[in-house]
Amino acid sequence: MNPVATVCQHPASDHIGSVVHGNATVPPAHAAHPAAAADLWMEILRRVSSKLPRAQFITWFKNTAALGLEEGNLVVGLPLPTFLTWHMEHYRAMTLEIAREIDPGIRQIIYTVDLGLKDDPARTVDLLEHFPENRRRKLPGRQEVRLAEGIVSKILNPSYTLENFVVGSSNSLANAACMAVAREPGGKYNPLFLYGGVGLGKTHLLQATGNAILKHSPRAAVVYTTSEDFTNHVVEAIAHKKMEQFNRRYRTVDVLIIDDIQFIANKDRTQEIFFHTFNTLYEERKQVIISADRPPQELHLEDRLISRFARGMIADVSQPDYETRLAILTEKAAAYEIFIDGAVLQFIAQHVTRNVRELEGILMQAVAVYELEQRMPTVRSIAEIMKKLGADPLKDAEKTGFVQAPRRKPTFQEIMEAVSRYYSVSVQDMIGASRVREILLPRQIAMCLGKRHLGMSFVRLGEAFGGRDHTTVMNALEKIEAKFNSDPHLLREVRAIEQEVGVV
Ligand code: ADP
Ligand code: MG
């Protein structure tokens, strides 16, 4: 069977690269030099990998292969049709230049789509194995670290840093305070008290501050603990009559970080002990950093504790706005080393509004889809994931009354682009003549939206869609209306697109 898929016509390509139709220009097997081509490709990959951000490199060069090298023509196989446009637009010139550096005899690169490459490790290079990541992402197995004098701290997660914390209006004060504390522990902002709802970045900031302090002063005794652990230690010390030892130990700490202190409310004995520990540290100008889910005065803590907190710095973290959510997603996607289309990130940022943890959760799902199924996440696949997780973007919008800022009417071009992104077909194809189902449906939907929201006439729609006759447009609209009636999923999809262009 011929493994080369026919790919759609690509607009005029110059002499540097051309697109193969069927197997017309693939060199005959007997003339190709697969081994030489494979070696060349390996070296090209190596050089490309040093020029591109890793996420891009892995995403777009995975499952690629050199299929042949004949008279200066390097035939490069790509696993999916979407890769073709992308390589032609973004990597062709660079790849050719690199190929020529290695072998000046290379004249051109011919791209071809070979769907078989996706499941054929024998023909492709395992990029993750050959180009391992330098950074280590795995956490050490230990949960706790024992400091001098038998003090125990939870291990700080090295992936929480101040550098990768995205700052927006919702957290800028908290972030600035943490930066100041990191620069000068025990200085002006002591104690530092951060509060805010679940999943808004408190733990991240606390641990990042601890990490930053340790970076400057590796020998500092930085203790990070939760109020639950702190309570457990108190209870244990009391039970074993080791309070003296407990006090001595905690008082040798340079930086004490207690996460989620709300849990010591109503625990009188623990509070008392904490108060004394706190006082001693404070007097010795040691830094104390605390987080809670609400401000100090709402915590049901003793008054003297509350007034101590009030002497330092109190900052809240609140729900991030759209821009911050988008920036966080972009940052996290880069950290997962996955290239996700901007439109997809925007869609997630628009619909997941409550907290950052949820935002990350959806992103992780997208990463999983990508890794397991080798599919680039699309607005559509994300909308489906969100529905499965019970966070139906459309239903939620109704329930929570979350409405986007009032927008101007979309343009026809914007509608076309939204449909194109949702169904992963190009605008050109929608306007073009193809009648395959994958294109027919988006085309009909785009027509329908043009009519519905821009009031375009059949004639104008016909013109906008490559000079079609108005009766053709009428027929298409009838067909899509009929499909709406029989297919509730379709209605939902159209709603998602309508939401994206801001008309519902
Ligand atoms: P909290 O402790 O407030 O419940 P976390 O600190 O555990 O929240 O944050 C939940 C997740 O969201 C973490 O993975 C964290 O890295 C991420 N996160 C929250 N805010 C930000 C931000 N501004 N920039 C980057 N990541 C963030
Ligand atoms: Mg937390």
C-alpha cells in the first residue's frame, strides 16, 4: 500500500520546497538512500533543536522522517496534514539552510504527508530520548527535610518560583511583598500575611519565597509547614512532654512559613504555642510568612495574634482577570513544553474563571489529549473536555451570569476565523470548492452565522464564499437548519462559536 497521503494543493511554492501530490514526485524507492537520509535528518534535528524553543521543536518535529535523498532532493515525511502548512510557513527556510550547511549538495526539501509515520517508531526519531530535557522536572521522593536541631520542614517544590509566578492586578501586592521578603528576610514586611480563596496562588508564593531565600542563603533554616503539621508537632511534643525541646527547636529557625493557618483557629493550645514561637522569632527579626483563606480579623484567632499580624504586611490574592489567566496559561503551557494554539488558550482563559488550579487542570487535560492521542488540542476538543469535567462552558455562563465585556459586532472575517479554529479547517478551504464533509459543515455554519448575526443576504454570502450562486447559499442554509433540528450537539457547537465571537 502506498503510505503517502494525498495532500491538498498548496499555493505556489518556489523552487525551495514543493508539496507532493500522491506519490507523483516521491523518488522511486530503489533510487533513494534511506540510511544517508536518516543520518542527515538526525543531524538536522540536532541543529534545529538548538534553534527552536523545546516545546515547538518537540511538537512539530515529532514523528517526522527523511524518506529519501535523491539528487539533492531531500524528501521529508510529516505525520499529519496540519504539519504541512506549518512547516511550509515556519520551518522550511530554516530546515533547508541547515540541510545545506551539512550537505551543500542539497537543492531542495520536498515535504510529503505520510500518515503511517505517526505509529512507526522504526522510521522516526524518538525526540524525547535523543534530545533529553536539561531541566529536571521530577520532584525528589522525600516529602520532608530535616534541618539542624531536628527541625522538620516540608520539601519546597522547586517548580514554584517567583520568576514563574504571573503577576496581575489580582496578586501584584502579594507578589511585591514576597519579592521584598525574598530580598530582605526579617525586614520591613514582617510578618507577611497573605490571604485569598482556594487555588489562587498562595502556596505558590509562599514556597517561591522560601526557594528564593534559600537561593541567596543556602544555609538558612527555612521551615515551610502547614498549620496542620504544626499542630501535629505541638500535640506530639505535649504528649511526649517535650515542649522545651520543641520551643528550642522552632526558635532556631530563620524563616518560618506556615501555610493555611486557618486550621489552627479553635485550637487554643496550638494557638498559644504558635504565639510564643512567633513572638520569639519576631523579636529576633526572623521572618514569618503566613497564609490563610481569609483576612486575619475573620480568622477566629486570639486578638493578640491578630494585632501582631496587623503590624506586618497583609496582602490579598484574588481571582485573576482574563489577561492574567491567559498569561498564566501561556506560562504553564511553556512549562509543560507543549505548543498550544493561542485561540485554545484564550478559550480556556475565557471560560475557566474561578481559580488558577482549575485553569491548570483543564490545561493538563489538553496536554494529556495531546500526549495520548497525538492530537493538537483545539477549541472544540477543549470544550468537550470541559463538558466531561462538568464545567460546561456554555451552561456555566448561563448559571453564573458570567458575561463577556460588551463587544462590538464581529466582522465576517472574525466569524470565519472562529469557525476555522473550532473545526480546524482553513478559511480558504471553507471558501473553496471542496465538498468533503469536514469542510462542508463548517462552511454551512459560517454562512448561517453570517446570516444570523451580520444580516448578510444570500447574494452577499454567495460573494463572500467565493462567488457562489445565491440559490446555492439558500440550499446550504436550509440544510444546516435541518441539521440543527436533528442534532443537539451541533447546536451546542454553534453556541460555542457564537460565544467566542461574542454574539451571545
Ligand atoms: P492556593 O495555595 O492559593 O490554594 P496554589 O498556590 O496551590 O493556590 O495555586 C494553585 C496552582 O495555580 C499552582 O499550581 C500554582 O502554581 C498556580 N498558580 C496560581 N497563581 C499563579 C500565578 N499567578 N502564576 C503562576 N501560577 C499560578
Ligand atoms: Mg495552598
